[in-house]
Amino acid sequence: MIRVGVVDDEALIRHGLTVLLRSESDLDVVGEAETGEGALRLVRREHPDVLLMDIRMPGMDGLTATRTLAGDPETADTKVLVLTTFDLDEHVFEAMRAGASGFLPKDTAPDDLLRAIRVVADGEALLAPAVTRRLIEEFVRRSPHGTPDPPAGFDQLTERELEVLRAVAQGRSNAEIAADLVVSYATVKTHVSRLLMKLDTRDRAQLVVLAYESGLVQPGAR
């Protein structure tokens, strides 16, 4: 059973999401909140596996709440799935940098939302890789910074781990990476686990952000 929390300042949206989620036998809505402060209380009380988080709310916004949850060992295990009105929104990019595991536009089809929750809860693949990659590329292009210094941990990566990281950043699933590199699925999972540990990242979404920000993958690269 996947435990889900719903955070949105609009009651109608919260209610609609809750009704949808409760129609699924493997999803359990453990609470709702309408503010960032309420989201923190919800997670600390119920420890959901996934939190659906609106970004723009009065008081503490979803970005601040996401950063707070990701930075607290007591709440860091809850994976945040950001819901946004816009595909390309700098707040979404900042939310991913702050620790969100992925994002979806609010007009996403119900079946896609349900599938996204399961993907994020499982941690198997980056949510909506093509859209996420497009978002990251857009803001890397806008960045005024020059060539960045490699982040801490990059000097510990093997050539094969760098290959896997590039593939993850390009939105490839574990199965696709295994086929591309002619290795087993289990081997790819091991490489991804080592990347997460060596680069001190929470999940694949964070690996993608780091790969672009470090310059390992360039905007438009495939």
C-alpha cells in the first residue's frame, strides 16, 4: 500500500485528488493540507510515502516546504511530487533542486497521475523524463554561469558510472540503459545506487539536476 498526502490550497482540487486516489486499491490517502506549514505537520505526523505538493500557496509555499522536508532526516524519506499549473516554471526547477522527486502539470490525465505516484513511490525511474529534461535544459540555457566546477564526489566516479549518469540525465530507464550498455538490469541498478551514494543525492531526479548543473550533460544532448 502506497501512503499518499495531498497538499493544495484549493479545497476542490484537494477533494478531487483524494477521491481519485481512494478509488485505487493500492493507494491510501493519509491526510490533506492547504499550506506549506500544514504539509510539514502532515508528513511529521503520518510519514506518507509520496506527497502531492502544490507550489503556489499562501504563507509557506510548496518550494520552501519541499526544501524543509528534504533537509530534515525525520521527513526526508517522503518523496515529493510537485503539481504545477505551468510546464516550464522556474519554481518547479527550484523544487527539484530542493529535493522534489518529480513534477506534473495539473492538467495531467488521471491515469498518468496515478502511474506517476507509483513510479515515484517505487523510485525506479525519473518521472516524465522528457518533460523534466526539457525543463532543466531551459533553465541551464538561461544560467549566466560559466563552466561549473565538478561537484563533490565526481572524482570518485568510474567511467562506467559516468556513462550511467549521462544516460539517467537523458531520461533513460534502467532497462534501456542495460540494453544500451549490454549489461544486466541488476548491474545498472547497482550503478545507480552507487551514484546516489557517492554524489549524496536522494533519487534520480536529483542525479539529473546534478548532471546538467555540473556540465556532464549539455542542453540538447541525446
